[in-house]
Amino acid sequence: MKDFRELLVWQKGHALTLAIYKGTTIFPKHELYGLTSQVRRAAASIPANIAEGCGRGGDGDLGRSLQIAMGSASELEYHLLLAHDLEYLPPHDYQRFSQQTIEIKRMLSAFILKIRADR
């Protein structure tokens, strides 16, 4: 069992989730149960799946959880693009959140490759 809090990818995912929650407060109220909720859930799913994988049996379980986190990061990328195109998210927030998401995806990819190589 690994302590997820020590992983840089989890720390960055958690920081992004906090920023997303703050950044989506400006979304229209009619989107609260729509896009706002989807963006927040996709963001929170990234560090949550990393944490879950660290609490499971071994590297195989961790690898699967990292793959799920990767899927959530890709989902977040799209939701951010949609929010930007709908003009709910200012361009500077869109750029910042997108860059952070891409960085996290790169880190997840490297972590997944490392786990596969160690097996």
C-alpha cells in the first residue's frame, strides 16, 4: 500500500480539482446539475482514482486505477473545451486548466509505463 499523498501526480490532481471547483463558480446557475457538475466530477475523479489504486492490493490494481484516472483526465479536457466554447470559462482559465490537465496526463502515462515495466 502506497501513500497517495506522497505522489506528485496526486498532488497536482488535487490542486487542479481545487482550482476547478473555484473556477466553475462563475458558470451559469442553470448548469449547476449539468456541465458544472460534470467538470467537477471529472476533475475530482483523477486524484480519487489515484488514491483508490494506492489503497488496493498491488501494482496491477494501481495500474488499472491510473488508467481510469487517465480517462477522467481526457473527459475533463473535453468538458473544459466545451465550457470555453460556450463562453462559461474565460480564456485564461481555460488555458491554465487545460495545461495542468495535459501535464497530469503525461505524468499518469509515465507512471503507467513504469508500473508495466516493473512487472
